[in-house]
Amino acid sequence: MAHRDIDVEERHIEQKSDSSLVASTFIKYAAYLIIFFGALYFIVHYVFDKF
């Protein structure tokens, strides 16, 4: 049986807990929520109020 060289690729996964990245992600999704609920409030208050 022939000996074969198998190259094994090593992957090192580092958990990055950068506080500035976490803060910017939180601010981004908080802004999405504020925009969403603002649009929802506008629709309910001004559009459905006409009926």
C-alpha cells in the first residue's frame, strides 16, 4: 500500500468580541427598529385613522 501525503489545512477560528463592533451593530439594529416602529405608527395613526 502506497503512502500518500495528505495536506491538512488548519483553520483557527477566533472569536472576536470587539466592543466597538458590538456597539455599532446594536446602534444599527436599534435604528432599524425605530424606523420600523415609526413607519408602523404613521400607518396606524394617519392611514387607519381616516376610516
